[in-house]
Amino acid sequence: MVLVEPMKRNSRASHKESHSIQHPKIRRGIQPIQYQDENDHLYVGLKDPLQLRDAVILLPYDLFCLLRYFDGTHSLDDIIAQYARQFGNFLPLDRLQKMIKKMDDSLLLDNQRSQKKVAKIESAFRDLDIRDAACAGSSYAAERSALEKELSDYFDNAAIEKTVIDKFLNKSIKAMIVPHIDLRLGGATYAAAYKILRHAQPVNLFVILGISHQPTKHAFVMTTKDFRTPLGLVKTDKRIVMNIANRCQTDFFVDEIVHRNEHSIEFQTLFLQQTQTDFRIVPILCSFSHLQSDVQKRQIVEFTTALRREIGGSGSVCFIASVDFSHIGPGYGDDNRPDSFVLAEVERADRAVLTTLAQHDLGAFEHQFKRSNNKYNICGYPALRTLYEFLPASEAMLLRYDNAIMDEERSTVTFASMIFS
């Protein structure tokens, strides 16, 4: 009996691994990146936000199209049949198996090996008190003096007239909408809002509503970790975060790992360090669409109610919605490059959303997304929707609206800065 039991356990493990290969399932959050070689052949890179392996693997476009069937229920025969329906050709089994092995070796499949690695990374991250900068050296300078110079240049290029700054001088800033696009593309748009904030009344607490660019189990993700940047340490108000958690039945820490590499909060901390002195943050990642499930609707009410009650006596509070707006072009699933006509249409749609924010009209805001089914892929919806819950009657000013070209196909992202006082 002693010899048989280990064999049973190994057999079960072997069966699970065999099933994961025969019915492959891709891990949540794997991000596609398009590449084109010198012969115009299209490839798609699979980027792992958790970086279980360092390398980005490349798949030919026809094989990438099969990943929608990597859900743990489709067999290899099913996938080959789907390939024939889509492309009208036969997919050799060994080609599919090589693709699966390549993904498995890179820990991109959801199976025992990858789950064990993910659990180890999640556990190590949970034990940390400080969340280190993920984008230093890539999206902005990693060395303090170079970063200070970089940020100073963004402020110089913000082009905010003195009359506008004077309008908000020593006023209370209740909320801001700022981008989360790479600083090198949108730095001046960030700085436009933070330039106003620098001359306004001091703020004790900033509630930063970021966007999770990875799928999550719940509508919000919290962390108690402080944020380290090349400029120093930004303190998270742990008491407030834990009090919010204690008011909620949902565990909004369950996907805390997504904070590890998410940039939408990190970028705001840099500008806060440049403009504020004595402050703390409440970092929140938002993760839901305009098509909310009943569970998500309940979670939104649960979370925003807890947050409202907790910050009621926290002194001066400013909400920061760290959002980008439309994402258009081939890089975001469109067939064609955006031309001037499309860009004009997109700008009208973006400005319509901004107008509903300025007018504090929730019905009109929701209508903008639902009537078009978020046609232009505004990724900032969940943070903006959450912001609505905390916007009192206030004066709003759009400071800057801009866009950036993201690739050779002229895929474009739009963004803006707006301030509420």
C-alpha cells in the first residue's frame, strides 16, 4: 500500500498535466503585441504582465487567432477544426503541438506549473511593505536628477496661462482627470493639471482611481503598500485602506498582484511628489466595463459606500481619475488606420463624455457608452464611473486634450486633463 499511494498521486498529477496539453488554457491577462517583419509578415507577441519568463514569444497571426479556443474546454481536434473553418486549410497536428509546447515552456498556459509559479510571486508580493517602481528606466528616467529635469520640462511645456492659474489660486481642488499614457507621450497633459494643483490649497489625501490593465476577479483592487519612485517614498494611508476593507464583504485584495506592474497609479505619484509636500494616497485600481454584471453592480455600491464613509473626516481630499480615452486603429482591433475624419469623430465623442463629467450628469455619461457600446474603446470608464460617486457640485475646466500615435499603423490613443474645484 505504501508503494501504490504515491503512484496514484503521480498518476493524478500526470493526468492533469496531460489534460492541460490536450485541452490548453491560456492564463488570464496575457497581452498581445503586434509585430511585422521586413517581408510584411504579421506576428503577435504574447506579453506576460507577471513576467514568469523574461522572453516575449512570437506567434504567426494564424496561430494567434486560435488562442480564443485555448479555454480549457476545446481539444486539439476541436482547435484544428476551427482552424480549417477560419482559414480553409488543414493545420498539421505537430505545428499546433509545437505552439502549445512553446507556450507551456514560457508558462503562458494555465496549468499546475504556472499556477505554482504565480502563487509564489503573489505570496512574495503580499509580504512586501513597499511597491517598487515598475516603469523607472523605461517610461521615465530612473535617476532622481534626470527625472526631476524630465518632469520640469513637462511643466514648462504645459502652456497653462497665468490667468487660468490665478483662477484656481488657493482654491480647493476636489478632483482631477489626468492621463495614464506613457509620460514621454503625454507629459505636458499631466503637467497641465498638476500645475494648477501646485498653486491651489494643499491636499492631505489623494484617492487615486487607476485602471487595471489586467483582468481581475472583482470590480476594485486595493493595496496597503507604499509606492517607491526615484524621487522617494509615497505613503499609502494604510488605516483608511484597511477600514474600507473592513466595511466590505468582498475581498478587494484578492488580485493585489496586479498593482505590481500597473502604471496608472505609479505615474501620478511622480507628479504628486513634484507638487505636494505632506500627503498620503489611497491607491485603487478599477476593473469593470459599462456592461456590468449584477455582482459588479453590487460591488460598486459596496465599495463606494465604504470609501465615502471612511474619507468623510479625512480633511482635504482630492480624487484623481488616472485615465486615457479612446483607443483606435489596427493595434486596438480596427481594420483601418484612423484618418482625420475618424480622429474628428473620436474627439467629438471624447468631448461629449467630458461634458457629462463637467455637468455631473450620470445619465448622459452612461448613455454615451451604452448607445455606442463603447465604440472607441475608452479604457477609463471604470475610474470615471467611480469618480462620479464622489463629485460634488463643482466648477470644471478642461485644460488640455491631445492624442498620441502608438505604432506604425497609426493606432492612436486620446487623453485629456480636467480639473474640478
